[in-house]
Amino acid sequence: MSIGWNREEMAARAAQDIPDGSYVNLGIGIPELVAKFVPEGREFIYHTENGMLGMGPPPAEEERDLDLMNAGKKYVSAVPGAAYFHHADSFSMIRGGHIDVCVLGTMQVAANGDIANWSTGEPGAIPAVGGAMDLVQGVKNIYVITQHTTKTGEPKLVERCSYPLTGPGVVSRIYTNLAVVDVTPQGFQVVELAPGVTFEEVERQTGAAISPPDS
Amino acid sequence: MIDKRYPSVTAAVASIQDGATVMIGGFGASGSPVELIHALIDHGASDLTVVNNNTGNGEVGLAALIRNGQVRKMICSFPRSSQSKVFPELYREGRIELELVPQGTLAERIRAAGAGIPAFYTPTTVGTILAEGKELRTFDGRTYVMEPWLRADFALVKCELSDPVGNLTYNKTARNFSPLMCMAATTTIVQARKVVPAGGIDPEHVITPGIFVDRVVEVTDPVHEDVLIAAGRSYP
């Protein structure tokens, strides 16, 4: 039985930290759920790296346009005020520091902010990177949403990533099922614990030194 | 009056030679020039280097070109997906080469070629295995990796509207890499859903100016890769 926040609650918690008017890029998986939990009174503009600002929710099947997809190759809609553009413009928005927040899933994140979310490096695996390396180097704030451990209980918050890096020292905040964790110059620090979760539980499931919340 | 129209997709791809580098527009199924790719399969040119974000889906379009043994090397950012089986099999058997390029770097390398810029510096891949062996340089205290331009002999592109001089518009996110590829190829071949007379596209609305386009074929009712895959089709 899992404890702490579920997937929706993790996404909702992350949404709380995104300021009104932000340009936001959401990764595939739990990060996509952030769009369902925009806090009252705020508006986010979603960027999808295949070439659109103002991405809206999935359309009803009869309203689908087969030429309107997101970066996860799912059909989406366009909100009023949306814009289309080619890939070089889209990645100029990313590399040029114009996107405010990117929320990503991960395989590992390290106490120094390194992230590894594109390859396990296993021989025989087909390497596929997409836009992940561009996003982590270019977007102003890199947030990660992830389960605190793998399905087999291995820590995903680690001292040093053992998988190939997507980018070094880029992650600022992590939302897990157990806690909100900041990456500080001194390493991991818990900002907030999920209801019913103790700091000792977080510490036990973390593969690196981690500091308790400031009291 | 300049007229870049070709009578058929067959005629438009006939000069693609063995060993050519071919850029193919599209991001997944959206914007994929399926009719031009199928014409290239019929044409049979082999030993190709293909530039695309992905490696095709199912057994139509780009995946069918690869399955037909015409592609020696893929240059792409994301060579697998839930519906891509052809490339992964050949890759594991060592029968096709892969140059993996991050998506933004891929776009910028293509754009740079079209703009006559032989290389540029980007922070993307710094500190990762994809930067190994590449030139690093520091600007204002931050480290960047040098990436070269990426040129091609041909580009195959799908657009929405064209006029006879090759001014183009696109449909929604089907635009993706296509305007960049039009700039970067020696010969750009376009399939347009509709060819309108000169003046039929407001000059303010032109996305790809005709200077970047060489051949235009009207394909009035283009098939969509997702529709072919859902129907279980393969090509040929």
C-alpha cells in the first residue's frame, strides 16, 4: 500500500508552485496531470515542443484534427490565443530561456541537481533522447515529479546518478509521493512532507543525505 | 511565369540517387509526406541517409522505406515509439546506423545549414555522453558544445497550400521540421494538399517562401499515417 500523495495529488502540489502567467512545458506521464490542477485565479500557457503555444486539453474524438498533436504524439486542442511555429522557433523558446517552468518525470535525480531520465545505458537498448536535453539546459525552472522510489523500492533520489545524465545540476525542486524536496547547495532538503509521512520515512527511502524541513 | 509544379509524385522523386541524404518532414505521423515517401519506395533509391525526428510507425511511410532496405543510416532524436517496430529490429541486428541528435539541436543544425552557418554552440548535451568527443567552448562563464550544420541533397515535405512558385503554408503542428528542411536541402520536393494560383496565398501568410522550394506536386487528399496504421495497412 502506497503512502503519501497519489499521482494527482503530486501534480496538484506542483501546480501550486507555478506563478500566474507562466509559460509551462509538461513532460509525459504524471507531469501532464499538472494541467488539470491549475490553481483558482491563475492561467498557464502550455508550450509543446513540436511547435505550439496555447495547447489545450484532448478534444472529443469527433473534433480531432490529425495534424494537431503534442510532443507525446497525442491529439490535443488549441486554446484561443494559441500559436503554431516550426521546430527551430520552438527550441529557441526553450534554449533562449523564454519558457518559465518545465515539469519532467525522471529515472534518477541527484543531490547536486543532476537528472537522468533518457536512457538506462543498457547494451541493446535503443537510445532515444527527444527534447529532454534541450529542455533541462534551457528552461528557467526545472521541476521533477516522480515516485520516491522505483517499483522495486530502489531510491530515485540519489547521491550521484548511475544512469547516463540528461543534464548536470539543473533540477531545482522535486515532488514525490512522500515530500516536496529542494535541491540546495548543501544537497536535498525537505520543504514539505505529505500527510502522514514522517521525515524519517523520507530519509529511509532516499539514497543520499537529506535535511529535514526548516522548523 | 515560374512554375515549379510536377505532374506526379513519381516524377518529383525520380532524380533521387542511391546514397543521397534525404530529409523527411514530420513529427511522428503529423506532417509526414506519406505519398512522396511511398513514391520513393517505388523509385527504389538505396543506401540513403534519412533525417527525420523519428523512424516511422507501423509498416507505412518512413517505416516502410526502412523495412524495404533503402536506408543505410537514420539521423533522428527519438527512434522508438509504441508503434515503431521496423527500426528497432534492424538496429538490434546491426543492419542500420543511428546518429542520435537531441531534438532542438537537430532542428538548429538543419536551420543553420539553410542559413549558411557551418556550426553553432549550444548548452544542450553539455555534461552528458552525447557531448563526448565534441568541441567545448566557454562564453560568459558557461560551457557550450559545438554542433555542425546538417545539409541534405533532398527534402520531402508535406504542406497545406502552395502556389506555382512554391510559397507554402502548413496545417497546425504538421509544420514542425518542414520549413527548416526546405531551407537545408539542395532540392526540396513538396506535396501540397492544394495548389492555388500565384496570389492565392496572402504574402503576409507565407510560412516558407518559394525560394526554398524546387518541386511542387498536388496531392489533394493525402492519407494520414495514423489512419493507415489503424487500418492495418502496409506498403507496398
